[in-house]
Amino acid sequence: MKITFCCTDIKPGPWIEDLRAALPDAEVSVWQPGDPQADYALVWAPPQQFMDEQPGLKAMFNMGAGVDGLLRLKLPAGVPVVRIEDAGMAVQMAEYVCHAVIRHFRELDVYEEDMARGAWTFRKPRVRSDFPVGVMGLGVLGQRVAQALAHFEFPVHGWSRSPRQQGGVTTYSGAQGLEEFLGASRVLVNLLPLTDETRDILNARTFSQLQAGAYVINVARGAHLVEQDLLDQIDAGHVAGATLDVFRTEPLPADHAFRRHPRIRLTPHASARTLHHDCLAQITGKIAALERGEALTGVVEGARGY
């Protein structure tokens, strides 16, 4: 068995070493142009040349949950693309989103500002029922986030492309359910995959349908958000603020308006990172399953874009 590693911005050394330890009978190497055909590939932002030279792969494993960048390439016909389904990201995402929601709900940002200027103030406690949270995208990550928010007794709504059911979450689906979902939400959390249908979905129309004083959290992809629309809605007062972890241009330019806005909190695409050992265990387990002729979960459907 030959496994090739073609991952931009990921140091190959630890991965190659651990793959060899986990699959001692496999030949594992970093891809170089002109290499012979491999059986399996681990990829992240590979060049088109890699796709052109590896048409006979049994499977290609994307080293992350998002596959939008990979699907922009011309992929080898018939080669299944398998995404990472969790690899430790779900609990990290739940931590991040709950922190952002609670920070806004408890007005901890206001307390921080007051303390920084020497003030000692108290604010009237808010009521959780006044802050229903809407989670867009109910995949593995979205479900874990919704579950965590429900644990803190926020009313939680979920919206997805196709119908989903989840205990403790009021669910909506499809275009017909989007308006009702938005109207029921005061905090909006985006965890959608990036597809042609979801690109620019966080726009002025979407924001206007949220409850007044809305708060926006984007932890999916920067291309989901129409940036000027968010700035306009915050400045108009309908949106109270935002926590953003992803951006159209990364790293975020030093002169970007988001960096200067007092009501926008920023992090550098750090809400959930693929954990090495969890990811490795998932990939090697799936390679073993394929070798046994078993079906896999996490196979990307190209027509859907995820």
C-alpha cells in the first residue's frame, strides 16, 4: 500500500512518522511532482498537478472539515473524497461558541471596558429566554454546538439544508424554513459548509430578519459573510455586534475595518483546529475499513459541495 502526503502549510514530518507507525506495511512519503501512482492521499490545499498525476487513488482524505477549496479543483473521476468528521474539533467549536454567546449575553465585554477605564458598575441581569440562539448548519460540529448551548439553558434553534431532528433544539430546514428560523433567533451562529448556495448568506436581508439587538458569530467561512452588510447593520443598531473567526482574506489585513470596530471581536481562524492524533486515528481507521471493503462515513457529495 502506498500513501502520499500533499498538504500545504502542514509540516509533513510528524504525520509521515506517525502514519508509518500506525500502518507499518505501508509505503508513506511526501508527494513530489512525477511520483508514481499512490493508493491513498492525505491532502490540504493541493495543486491541480497533484490531481492530474494521481487519477487512480482509492480515496483522498481532506485534512479538515471544510472541502470548499478542494472542490474548486478538477478532481480525478471516481475518486472518493473523505472529510474529517470531527478529530477533536467539535468540542473546541462548542467551547468557542459558548464563550462568545455567554460573553455577549452576560455583557462581560461591557464590564471589561468599564474596569479598564476605572469604573465599578453593575448591569441588570438579562433573561435567557430573551436570547434565543440560532445555529445554521447541523452537521457534526453544529449539533455539538447546539447541544452545548442547550446545556446552558438558552433556547436553541437549528437550520439545515435538509430536515434534521435534535433533542432540545427546535429545527427548521430548506428555503421555506429559513425566514422563520431567523425570526426566532437573536444570536446567529454560522456553521454551514461553503457552497454556491450558502456563499454570501450572511447578508443585509438575513440580518434584517433577526430579532432586534442581534449578535452574529461566524466560525465557518469568511465567504459566507458580506462584510459591509454586517458593518452597516451594526452601525444602524439592528445588530449589536459580532464575533468573527474567519474572513474573506486571511490573514485579515491590518487596515481592515473589522480591526477598528469596537463591537466586533476577532480571532485568527482558531475556533477549532484539527488535532493530530485524533485526525490520524480517524484516517488510518478508514483506510483499514476501505481495505476490508467496508463503506465509509464522511464521503463528500460533490453535487452538494460537502
